[in-house]
Amino acid sequence: DPVVGVLALQGDVREHLAALEAAGVRAVGVRRPAELAAVDGLVIPGGESTTMGLLLRTFGLLDPLRAAVAGGLPTYGSCAGMILLASEILDTRPDAVHLDGLDVTVRRNAFGRQVDSFEADLDVVGVSGPPVHAVFIRAPWVERVGPDVEVLATVPAGPAAGRVVAVRQNSVLATSFHPEVTGDRRIHAMFVDMVRAAAERAEPAGGTARAD
Ligand code: GLN
């Protein structure tokens, strides 16, 4: 069974570990390059993107993580995690870390001009059943989407209507909101499906290749 890591430098690590376990995989905290190398997928949690970026440098994880993402490691970033995965970040410090896993421009604390935190019910591409109840906490939005990026959800109504809040590009998934706090495991399940699909591609079903 796949093992999914949660980047455990800062932020709401515990909630993601629990959500992943509930979605049916083994979940482990990742703080060191050797731990990163051992996982089949990685969640970058919410927290504070500039702090997490500094800690990535301090822990020697920045280059390994950038390489892993570029190499196709399935990665899901929520909120601060979405910010870190972007190729361009607005309203951050000039030396802010960006992992370039998504060809998007995100604006940090974007909803803050209207309201710091809010909740909304979203239709998310790839998630069936009722709308996803999304919790936004000093959240970013996606302001530019590159040609290979799929928009999965936008804010349905209100002053931020139409703003992009969930995207996917190849093996990278990101949401502005925090599915780990609601008890709805469908976003984590979607990510686990991505992890399983990537693991299948790496080692086709039927197990080890045999000469006979
Ligand atoms: N505002 C935070 C940042 O800039 C993100 C908030 C969150 O992850 N809930 O990183």
C-alpha cells in the first residue's frame, strides 16, 4: 500500500495525517530528505508559507523537494502548501520559496481585503456527490493559470465570485482551502487516487516483472 508523507515543519500536520489515514493509506511526517525519498506522495499543509519556506532551507529539504516535485512525486498543497507549489507568488517577501510545481500565479492572503476567513460550498471537478464545504483561512487565490493547469473549483458567489481556488497540473494538486478540518475526506481521497495511479505506473499491477 502506498505511503503518503505530510511535510511536518510547521502547520496543521496532524489533521492531514488523520485525513490520509481515513482515506486508506499509511501517513507519515516528513522532516528529512531520507523521509521524503521514502514516500509515494506528499501533502504540504496549511500554515505560513514564508516560515515553511525558511524551514525548508534550514532542514536541507528545499532542493530535494523541488527535484521530487519536478520528477513527478504526487504532491498536494493546501493553502500555504498551494502558495509554496506555485511558480509565482504575489504579496510575499522577495526571497520567498516557490517550488514551481504548478504553472500558476497565486496571491497570498488574497481574500483579506474583504474578509480574512470564510466558508463556501464548492463544486469540485473530480469530486462526486454534494458540494465540498470549503474552509478558507487567510487563503490565497490563483490569479493566473498556465495552459497545462486544470481549474477544479472557483468561488461560486459573493465578492470573490469566480476566483480560482483549486487546481491540478499532472501529479500536483492544490486547494486554497482546508479539507482536513471538515471531516469530508473526498479531496484527500482524490489525492490518494493520484498517488495510487502514479504507483501503478511505476510498478504495473501484477507485481514484479518476471523473465518467464
Ligand atoms: N496566509 C498564509 C500564508 O501566507 C496561509 C494560510 C493558511 O495556510 N491557512 O502562508
